[in-house]
Amino acid sequence: MNIDVYNQAGEKKGTKALNKAVFQAEVNEGLMHQALVRQQANARYNLGKVKTRAGVRGGGRKPFRQKGTGRARQGTIRAPHMRGGGVVFGPSGIRNFSLAMPKKQRRVALFSALTVKSANKSIFALEGYEGEISTKKFSDLLSKLPVERNVLIVLSEKNRVLEKSSLNVSSVKTILASYLNISDLMKYRKICFVGDADKKIEEIFLK
């Protein structure tokens, strides 16, 4: 499997071979789905929380006397059926949404996603990016690259110039190879490897 390689001027300079073990692996859609659900669940925040009758302020005395009022007897204004009272069976704020998945399965899912991207000709490479920080120059380069809607730029190491230049471009996300994940691979149409990012992926995930 070969991908096109471009320089910083947006010119095609040649091709580059990808590792078959990573980019031509057996596709397991079930594990891809499981890994995506796991990542989304682990990123979920538990925001819902209500007070039970134990947490509502007040209600230390009876609202009114036991007999003679014609109303049903009440012991506290904190009861769930009273206005302003506690909530029954509401969210407590301690629910755990996290899911576990073995590392080997996560890597199979990652390789499956990379294989699908490479089979769809959605991966290309950039020799490098250096110079001054400029959103305009980066946007000009982006218009010359085979990017249709959005692109995930994978870096082998931190590149402050590229990261800062692309920060205000909504259709672009930069990520280190060590943080490559199933969610970003499924979200972005095109994947761009900068420098030796593909070699870094092999080094990290083929251990």
C-alpha cells in the first residue's frame, strides 16, 4: 500500500509505502464499534444530580397539626410529593459510564480503522512543515492538498508552527501519533501523516 507524499508547497513529490501489518490488517467492524462506544462512554460527564429528601433544606417540624385540618397528615415538607421536596429515583451524580476493553482488542480496532482509510485512499503524507506561524499560509497549503471536507493531521512529534497555524481552521485537527484513536479516525475524512508519523505509529502500536 502506497500513499502520495506532498511538500510544504503542496506539490506531489512521490509515494511512500505503508506497513501491511497496520494498514492492510483484517478489518473487524465489531471491535471498531466496540472501541468507538468505549471511547465515547469514557469521555461522558456525569452532570445530572438532584437532591433526595435527605438533602433538601428545612422540614424539621410538621407542616401543620395532625388532626382537624381536613387535609391528609404530613410529617415533613421534604417529602417527594410536597412542592420543593426531594426527588425520588433521580440522578445521583455518582453513576459510572466508563467501559473497559482489552488492549489487544483496541489495537485490532485501530488497525481496522487505518486499513479502511487506506483502502479508501484517504491517507496521504506531508514531508514536513516549518517556518513562521501563519494561518493564511497553512490555509493556502490546505487548498492544494487532497482534502475534501476535513483532515486529521498526525504528528510524530510536537510541531509548534503547524499546531499554531492550524489552530483556527475548524476543519483541521492535529494530534500526536501516540494519541491516535478510533474516534478521530472515524470522524475525519482524510488522514495526513507529517514526517515519519506512520513509522511512529508502527513503533508504538506494534509492540
